Amino acid sequence: MLIRLDPASPLPLGDQIAAAVRGAIADHSVQPGERLPAARTLANSLGVNVHTVLRGYQRLREEGLIELRRGRGAVVSTDGAPPGRARLMEGIRGLVTEARGLGLSDEEVLDLVRTGLSGV
């Protein structure tokens, strides 16, 4: 799994790491039960602080995409969210990033989503 960070991106580095893993789950390049790189190893290879990687992994855990196990590290969830949910979360992150870039408030974004839902 290749993770690239864009220091010029408005997206925090931890979120970029989470997005890369989320994308790998969505496109099936990592499988349920597969171990992710150790946080320290990944941090060293990316040239970031280990806490940055842990923030990204924590976000993925909160989304149900990975499990953090003491002694085993980060493992792609076998009973959590399906890959379709990972693709959906990736789209949502993109929507939020674009909306913030346009200066929209959270409430304005939610209003747009509600409008979209009512039209479906």
C-alpha cells in the first residue's frame, strides 16, 4: 500500500493518511484481516510524527474500518464497515474538503445534503 502526502493540501496529514488507507480498503488493495504498517514504521517512511499516523488510524477505527490491537497493531476490520462504506466515506471527506474550500459552513453543507436526499 502506497501512501503519499501532499504538504500543500488543506487536509491535515493524519486525514491524508486515513484517506489513503480508506482508498486502499475501497479498491480492495488491502483485505479484511490484513495488517497495516506499524505507526512508527509508517511515520518514519513518511517523515511525519508517529502521533500523526496514530490520528489517521484512530479516525479509521472510529469509522469501523480498522481495529487497533495491542501487540498486533492496526488491522483491517473483518466485521466492520464494508468497502462500499469506505468509498462513501472517501466521497464525504472530499465533499467536506471542497465545501470548506468554498467557505461554506457546516450547516450550509448539511442543508445541501438534505436537499440532495430529498431529491432522491
